[in-house]
Amino acid sequence: MNKKIALSFVMVFVLWVVQACAAERVPLRVAQFPLLVQSRMMPTQDVQDKLEKRIDRSLHIPLNGTLNAVQYIPEKECWAAWEEARAETAGKAKLKDLMRPVAEKLHADLVVLPVLTGYEQYQTIRWNRWGRYIVHSYAAVEIVGYDKARDEVFSKGASRHFNDEYATQGEVSQLAYEAMDEALSSAKIHERVWIWKDR
């Protein structure tokens, strides 16, 4: 029984120390935009949700409510800053060129904008004695953003192709998931957040 009481005191003390440290920490201000679709085909809502969950996971900090490591800027504020930055450039700027102005308007330390730039799937028939159907799939993703700590505007992309007889791994949704994972890894989104957490 005494061991349980002692363990409880230790856990309370550790929690108190963590909260005290968190109170002193300046949280990383993150502007996370929802998925921007610029592809010829529109993915289903389910596919879009699954792609956004991958982005959420890359920016996730366990126990963030206690650690206070990351402050996520509300989506409404992100879009307002976006529209303001676009208006100032007369709508002619590339996505990458808008990242720094958006970050400045939001006082954001990290801006992340995921873009689905390619998403298509169709079938053709291979004219041989069996007349087999061939699936043609393509998906491409770009992660655009700004990292204040490095004063870096970044744009990292990834794509996947499939041209063969039907197979589940050739589904355009599966290609999009793989491209998203690669683009997030290439842009080092998870690393950028965790480096700040450990400061």
C-alpha cells in the first residue's frame, strides 16, 4: 500500500514538473491548411479525409495539451491570411511565394499546405486474344510551406504511377496515400515539429 502511495506522489510530482516546464515554453505556432485539390479528378470525401489524417499524424505531438508544445492556428484565420496575401499579389503568385507572407500575417512558426496535384484513373483494353483491361492510375502530392526557425520556404513533391492489369495496389487512392507519405517525409514535417518540442 505504501508503495502505491509513494508511486502516486512521484507521478503527481512528475506531472507538476512537466506542466511547469510547459508553462515556460513558447509553443510552436502552426498554420495547417486543409488539403487543396488541384487534380483533374476529385477524390471521394473518404479519400480526402484519409489523406488529411496522414498530415495530422505528421504534425501530432502526444500529450500536447500538457506539454503545450504546439498551438494550431484556427483554419478560419489561416484562410483569411491566405486571401489577404493573394490579394496583395493580385492573385498571380505561385503557392510557394505566398508561404512567407501568410506566415508573417499569422505570426506562424510553421506553415503547411498539402496539395493534391494529380489524381486520375482510367481503363484501356489491350487488344490481344484475351482482350484484357489495363488500369492507368496516377497520383501526385506537393507539400508547400514555410519554416521560420530555418527561414525556409519549402516545396516537396512525390508521385506514383500504375499501368497494368487491375490490382488493389494500383488503385489511385492507394497511390495518393503513398505519395502523401513520401512528400511529408521529404518535407520533414514531423521532424520540424519535434525539433521545436525538444527545445
